[in-house]
Amino acid sequence: MSKRELKKDFLLEAGIKVMATCGYNGTSIQDIVDAAKVPKGSFYTYFKSKEDFALAAIDMVAEDRIKLSKSLLNDRNIAPLARLKTFFESSIPGCDSNVNGGCFIGNMCQEMSDSNEAIRLKVRQMMRNKTQMVEDLLDEARMDGSLKNPVSSNLLAEFLFNAWEGTLMRMKATKCREPLDAFVSTLPSIFGN
Amino acid sequence: MSKRELKKDFLLEAGIKVMATCGYNGTSIQDIVDAAKVPKGSFYTYFKSKEDFALAAIDMVAEDRIKLSKSLLNDRNIAPLARLKTFFESSIPGCDSNVNGGCFIGNMCQEMSDSNEAIRLKVRQMMRNKTQMVEDLLDEARMDGSLKNPVSSNLLAEFLFNAWEGTLMRMKATKCREPLDAFVSTLPSIFGN
DNA sequence: AATTTACAGACGACCGGTCATATAGTGCAA
DNA sequence: TTGCACTATATGACCGGTCGTCTGTAAATT
């Protein structure tokens, strides 16, 4: 990775931290470069606009998460539905200690979908990808008999992924992990018995 | 209702429309007064700050929704779980035609919870209220035998309300009602058989 | 020497909020 | 009913500050 790309990633990582808690409109270019300890003028060497930064940020976050999820999801030593639980939990870093920020992609979705089409489309794609991963896992669980819910894996995956995103959102309001526990407690009853 | 209160409500209604699509930080005082066709100086006659406006806006939206929900929820001629479905659907106005805006309270939650404690607490309270309504309905359904899921009404209500909020969020990303349909299709399988 | 990258400073626009002034509304005495 | 003092509302110019972006030039790299 070139020196330029390293610095770009560094700027992204620092900026994501700010934008995850303050949102798109609540984060200024100044905030981003301050967090990265980089002069303001340099910002436009790496990103052609604030929107461009946000799009790259969504890419980076989603890529990190998907990489992490993939390694967990393909471990055939663990039952599919147990992996699903892990999958959800892995999508929020340090969900017990640091309840700030929530899901960066979910945040962008709520704040920007109605005002920035490029961000909306990128977010939609990322969510579609993650939903597909859930669906594959559900299919696997159906094969081995641990999933008995008659609703199609496709619909159920949509439902569960969205439910999880809603749970992360609720965590932002409560600032505690209680909603997460309610989710995990309820999950088995949805798989059927 | 006094003349003053009428104008305040008018300003609120016009402003909520803007803020529901552009968010808190994406909406300026100028945007609000423009939407209401009122001079900027007048804003501060009715609200002491932008934050004050947002808090009043959340109140108004939640009050409207709760009033609407209450009338639907208490209709004993309809089965509890059917009412629950109506309850969810009533919380989003014109969910098929106008997918813009989504859930105002959900939007505020995601955007502001980490940066404005007053808004966060207000949002938390509203969500708690709505969850309680779901819980009551689930209890009623359990009485008449239509709800067989062994998970407590409390946990299940939390789960379902958050799932619904997540579904509304997903609708913002897709700009179509498909996620809503997936939610409604999946719902019966959660009640048990 | 030529090209790319780094960055300070400045740009006009707009932000949330204030204020002096103008106007409208109210209660009361005559 | 009228005239008057007083309070409440109306209003847009204006405040200091920050916004996202751009430009000119210095430094680094090729």
C-alpha cells in the first residue's frame, strides 16, 4: 500500500470515529482533520469533497465488518444459528462497553438517505450484502434442521437484519445493552421448535 | 387554543416536514421559517432555541401518533394481533406512496442521541411509551390464546418495536415498501402456532 | 526539469442567535 | 365610545463564528 493510500486510510479512520458519533452534517472538515492531526488544506488532496469522504468511509466500515463476519460465518464447527448470533454481535464493536456511535451505516442511512442519493445507494448496497449473508446462514440452518420457521429464508433474513439494525438504534437512545439482550433472548423463539 | 399557540403549532408542523427529511443538523432556522412563510425573527418569539424547537417537534409527532394508535388499539372488535399489525402500519403515514422521512423519532434518535442529551432522553421516553403499548397488546393476545411465543411480553415487545423501527430505517435506504412487506409477512410466524 | 503532493490562508455563503424598532393588542379612565 | 399608557408580538438587519471549498505556492518525488 502506497504512502498516499496509508495517509488516506489514516484520515478515514480518524474521521469515521467523529462522524460515527456526530453524524454527517454534524461533522465538519475541520473536525476530521483535527482528529487526524492533519492540516485542513490537505483534506482535498485525498478527497474531492465531503460527500466523497463519506462514501469512502462507508466503504471502509462495511469492508472491515464483512471481513470480520466472513471469518466467523464460515466456521463450520459452530452451529449455523449460533454463528448468526455471533454475526450480529460482531457488527457492533465493543457493544457492552462503548455504546456510542452505534452502526455507522445505519446512522448514515437515517440521516442522509433523503438528501443524498449517492450515499443512499451505497448504504442500500451494503445492507443488501449483509442481508444476503444472513440469508445464506439461514439456508444452512434449514438444511441441518435447526431452523423450523416456515417463512422463507429471504424474508426472514430481511426481517432479522432490519430488526438488528433497529436494536442498535434503540441502544443509542437507551445508552445501555438491554435492547441487545432482549434481541438475543428472543432470537431462538423465532427459529421455531 | 390561543392565537399564539396556533401559530406555534403551524411553525412546528411546517418545520417538522423539513426536519423529517433533512435531519436536525441539515435543517437551518431559515429553512424552517421559509417553509412556514414566516420572518426569521419570529422564530425566537415561539422557541428559545433550535434545540427547543426539536424537543417540541418530537412531542408533537409522538402525541399525534399516540392519539392515532390509541383509537386503533382499543377496538375490541378486532383481534389483538391484528390490531398490532395496524398499530405498526399506522405509525408511518402513507407508507406506500410517500416513503420519504420515515420515522421522525427514529431519525432524531440516530442523528442526535450521541450529541444532545435532552433530545436523547425525550426520544427514549417516547420509545418506551410505544413499547409499553405493544406489550399491553401482547398481554391481551396471550390471554385469548392467540400468542403462543414463550418469550415474555416485555422482551417480545422490545424486540418487535425495535424490529419495526429498523424496518422503517431500511425503507429509507430502499425507497420502497418491500421491507415493510417482509416485516408483515414474518410477523405471524413469531407469534407461534 | 517536470510533475505531483502538501498545506496555509482566504473565499463567499450561511449558521444560530440577538436586538432595536415598529406595530398590534389590551385594560382602564374618562 | 374614545384616548391613553402599557405590554406583547413582528420583523429584518446584523453579530461573531464556522461552513465547505478553492487557490497559490512550497516541498517532495520522479
